[in-house]
Amino acid sequence: MRMSIILCAFFLPLSIQANSAGPKSIVEAIFDKSKNTTITSDTNAQAEVNKLVNFNVMAHNALGNKLSTLSKEQVDWFSKTLKEIITKTVYPEAPAFLREVKITYEGIKEKGDKATVNSIVRKRGEETEVSYHLMKFSNTWQVIDISLDGDSWTDSIKDQVINSLNKNGWTGLKDKLSKRLDELNKPQTSSK
């Protein structure tokens, strides 16, 4: 369930004006718009959603102290690939998952250009605390991380990335992510 919540959290509203919406307005609309089944295949809708998530910041944070050891091309490739992996994992799953959840918003903490919107996600008797971390870029709020029960999603990715870079270097990490992306690009067959 935790991975599904992480993945679904990246579906952001298509209809709100990003530069006028506060962080809580964006987060409140995440699940409403994500229930629409057209998000699974509508690339225009996906592009609009992607504008409200800052994948570059996520990628930089996931690379941690290894960021300075990589070339601009490597960092750009990592950011683009991370975005593709996230969106190709999230979009197909969101509508079905969101039909069964109830969200309660627990408050917002806003300080300067950073904000955290806290929520409780309930599904089938399970309860998960989900915090959305946003940052303002040119008067537009964007999601830069999500925490589940206090565990940062970006930190989790960073642990895996750093471990892979330490063991196998850039080539090993690139091969691993390329393989995952290839798996996601293959047509899915249903076992139902």
C-alpha cells in the first residue's frame, strides 16, 4: 500500500492555476483529478500534471553528495529517467487505487518558499500519515518530496541510488534504471 500511496501522490490537478493555488489547494486536488481514468493514457493530461512536480529537485536530492561527481549530462539523464519511471508506474495505477481511499487533511505548515501539507490516507482499515513537501518556484508551488509515516520517499530513493553508485558506479546505476524503464515500457498483460 505504501508504494501505491507514494505513486498516486504525484497526480496533481489539471484544472487549477498553479501560480495562484496554495500548497494545500494543490494537494487537495491531487486525489480528485487522479481518479479520472483518462490520466492513464492521455499524454497531454500527464504533461500538465508533471508541471506541478519538480522532478529535477527530486533527482538532485536523490543523488545526494554524489551529485557533484556526475556530469551535467549524467544528472540530466538521471532526472529524465527518474521522472519516466515514476510516471509510468503511477499513471496506470492511480484511478483504481484512489477509488478505495479516504483522505483527511491535517494541516499545513508554510514558511517562506517551503510548505508541508499533512494528511491521513485510509484504505481498508489501514491508516498512513502522508506529508507532501512543496517548494515555490517563480510563484508556483511544486511537490518535491512525500513522506509516509515520517519516511521520506526521496531519502529512500537516495539510499538505493548511493548504494548502486558505490557498488557499480554510474554505468551500473544507468543499466539498472534503463532495465526498469524497459520493463515499464513493455505492454502489460493482465492475469485477471
